[in-house]
Amino acid sequence: MTQQTTQKSPATRTARQVFAIAQRNGKSYWIRIGAAFINQDGSETVLLDALPVTGRMQIRSAAENGKPDAPPAS
């Protein structure tokens, strides 16, 4: 007998948002560049729509309203 596993679609997993942080004129701008999902084994899958120029990213949990947790003030 073979064991069949079912994977949850990204919409039903715990979603996190991925941001690149750009510094311009002394201010920080958070640019959403993708999403991350926590897998059943605790690992994460990261899906990027863009790459940060600096190579620096922030991954934040999404709040109930779909907006990210508040980034730190700059």
C-alpha cells in the first residue's frame, strides 16, 4: 500500500511576508518582494518576485488584516 501525502496550498499555510529594505534620503522604505510559508516539518519555503539589490531581506509574520507586523521606526 502506498502512502499518499496531501500538501496544503500556500493560501492555507501560515503566510509570512518578505521585504527588501531600501535606504533613500535618510529614510527606510520597505518593499514587499515575496512571501514565505512554514512547512509541516518546520522548514520554510520562500517565494520571491524580486531580489533585493543589497541582498538584505526581512521576513515578517502577516497580521490578521493582511498587513505585516509594524516594521521598526527609522
